[in-house]
Amino acid sequence: MYKDIVIVSAVRTPFGRYCGSLKEYDYFDLGALPMKEVLARVDVPGDQVDEVYWGVGDTSVCKDVFTPVAARQTLIKAGLPPETPSVAIDKACVSAMSAVHLGCRAMVAGEIQCALGGGATSFSQEPQIVRGLRWKGFRIGDVKMEDPLFALGYKDFNPVSVDTDDVATEYGVSREEQDAWAVRSHQNYGNAWEAGKFKEEMMVLEIPQRKADPITLDIDEQYRPGSSLEKLAKLPGIYGCKGVTAGNAPGLNDGATAILFMTRGKAEELGLEPLAEIVSMSSIAISPLRMAEGPAYAAMKALQSADLTLDDMGVMEINEAFAAVPLVSLLLMGDKDKGKATALQEKTNINGSAIAIGHPNTASGARLIMNLMYELRRRGGGYALGAICGGLAQADACIIKV
């Protein structure tokens, strides 16, 4: 359990669709947008940031593919002093939440007082890959190009959708339940956006166009207001899945997030009002085949560390890596009792999650934290729990208090 670590600013870009409005943003420029904005919102100069922890899942999108030191290039683009140390973290979808976790650990150790955590992902900038030409002595014939986004997963393992589908079947989570959860995500997001709930966390972008006026982007492009059970029912399973489809999974999205957090003493020194307190965080790993269970185990570890229960949580978010993930995790958190799981659903993902918002994977963990934080502030306070799984079944969770 942490003590006196507070969030003072948190912001993200709108999340773009695959090859959508953010497709031409350079990776470092994309990450620099919220990194710069999170400081500007509270008028904190960059030299007050002791370290930057940054989620980076795929460096092949960078101009410098080989060791691009992506966190460092991004912070320099954002105008932070070149003397600022940084760490790039690759834990797939868990990365941005782990970035905050590592900063908290450094504060507990007494090494730093102020950190910036978050991450960026650009699926639209993902290149095609040609392997082996360097040493195969290619002279004639066809060249095979590889798309890293096809059957997204890991070469020595199943696609993550297949593993999730298998675990969902084991838990008795049906295709119909997954589709219904996906529709709910879009409906909840639409209601939240109409209510202005994302204005606090989302910076508005003016995106230049070559032969037209700039486009104003103030909404997440993944959102599909016309989503319905009838439409989703027509979609086939992906990669042989029985329940997981393109409709009850998130898209391949572009976006970036940033959170500025520090010791309470540092916030007082700078005259800043804390927005939330970070109560506890956890990182876990389980069998690589059982990713859908990961958020539940991470959540239970964070709750145990904080000596709190699910009943103490006013609102929760379990990232929708697939609709099956929150459905499975809530069943596990509810002792596999469907009644308890259904009750937990009522306070989970109330503003939508990755299916509707989008999932630029190494940025999403920080998005959960800020969305829950602003929701608690609108409610007048309380506790919130966020949990997210990542590739090959790692998971993180975070409990915050307002």
C-alpha cells in the first residue's frame, strides 16, 4: 500500500481508428502531445520531473527501429530538459499502468519525488517486415513480406484471441454475452461522451490536412453509435474462435496518454491540488494461455495490499482487451457466482472501455487510471479499481482514492 503519492494532472489524446485521423503522426510527436499538455495544465516546468516512465510496445513504428530510446526521444520532443532520465517499458497492454507503478516504487524508495508516466501506440504506422535478406544472399525470386498485425499475438503461442476464447468457453461465457457486453460498451461510451465526461481527460486535436481545413478531433474514433446485437451477430469468429469476433474486440488504434504524479510533499511545495491519491498497485503474471483471468488476479492482489474489498469500490474498469476479459474476470472476482458477477458488472466500465474507446495498447493502462479518477471526482469521492491484462498473461491493477 502506498502513502502520500498523488496524481496532479492526467490527459490523453483522442484515440484514432486504424489508418484514421492520427495515421500520419510520427510516433514521437504523438507521444509528446499529452506529455507536454499534462505539464502545461498545471503549469509545472519540465525540470521538476525527476523521471519519465513510458509504455512502448513496438519500436518498429519508430524512425529509428533499432534501440530508438523512445521515451527519451518523446520527452525531448515534448520540451522536457535533456537531463531527464527515462525508461521505455514493454509489457504490451500493461505498459502504461506499469509505468505509473514503477514511478511509485521509486518514490517509495525515496529516489524521486515527481514522475511522468504513460505511453503511446501507433498501429497505423506499423511497417511490413522482410526477414533474412541480410544473410540469405537473395538474388532472384519473390520476397515474402510479413504483416505483424495479422493474427496479432506471439509466434510461439496462440493468437491472444484464441486463448481468450478458450478460457471464456471454460467459464461458460457465451458469444451472446460477449456481443451484449460490446453493445453496452458503445452505449455507455456514447452516453458518457454526450454528458461531457471525457472533456477533462481528452485534449482536443486540430489535425492539419494537405488540401483542406484542419480536422477537429474531440471524440474517440473507434466508437460506433450504431452498434447492435443484430449487427454483431452477423460477424464471424476470428481465427477460428467461437465467441470472439471483430465486433466484441477493440480495434487497432493510435493514441497516447500521460499522468503526472508525485509525493504529496512535492505537490504542496509546487502549490498543486491533488486530483487523486494512488492507494495501491499490483503486477502479476499467470500461465500465458489464461490472459482473460489476469485482471481478476491483479485486482485481488491490489485489494489485499490496500486492505480493501470489492464492496469498497465505487466504480471499476477492466480493460476490454476482448469483451470476454471483463466477463471472465468478474466471474472470477465473484467466486464464479453469476449473481455476484452480475452485481459487479453494474459498477464496471460504466463509461465504456476499449471496445468503444479504442485500445492503443501501450497507452491504455494510464487511460483507465485517469478515467476512473475523473469519474470519482464527479461523484464527490470514493475508491476506484482499474485492471488490465497484457500479452502472454501479465496483468496490472491500480486502486485510487478521491
